[in-house]
Amino acid sequence: MGVTAISDLLLKIKRTFVSKSFLEFCALGLINTFNDAVFSSLYHWLGLQNNFAAVLGYFTALTIAFFLSSKFLFKKRIRFSRYIKFFISYIPNFIIFFLVTFITINTMRLPQFWGTVLAAAAGGPVTYVVIKVYAFGKKKS
């Protein structure tokens, strides 16, 4: 890999992550995290078991995130096929989240809060790229 190729790669990374779109994605991530906490708590309050409430809250928040991403971030029509791709796009995020929190909490003995923050920081950029390319790619809407 030559100097020009490395320079082009770094420029592409900069354009991807130092952008209005990425900052909007991060803002939607904060909204999604809030929605996850609220809906998980609501489902638990309604009598669902903790783990089931957490999973249902996660999927509810992800559904809201899909609609917000479609409408405001990527400005694409809402389609069921894109909804499925959106959910699939979160599989790498879940794997990264699980691995980073497992390592930081169990091996490094960091508090859960910091494990979660580091996992979000590690998984966010990967998820953004996967969603942008796979779920909301250049195909006509």
C-alpha cells in the first residue's frame, strides 16, 4: 500500500466520521439509548420479567431509531426490506458491545458504566458504516 493509497484511505475515513451525518447518527444514538432505557423500564413496570423487558425495550428503541434514521438522517422511504436490513446492521454492534463490555467489566474490572461507554464508542462507527452502506445504501428509494 503506497503513500497515496494511505492518504486516500485517511481522507475517506475523515469524510465519513467528521461529518454532519455522523454527528446526527450519534445524536440519534443518544435518543435510542434513552428510548431503550424508558421502554425497558416501562415493560418491566408493566410486569414483564427483567430480561424479556430489556430485549423488548431494545427492539422497540431500534424500531423508533429505524423510523428516525429513515426520515431525518438518510431521508429514505420506509420499507419493510430496509427495516430488516436495519436490524441486521445492528448484529456487528451487538457483537462488539458484548465483547467490549465482557472484556472491560470482567477482565479489566471497570465499572459497567465505563464498559458500556467504551462499547458504544467502539461499536458506533462500525454500525454507522454498516447502516449507511447496507440498510440505506445508494439504491433508489
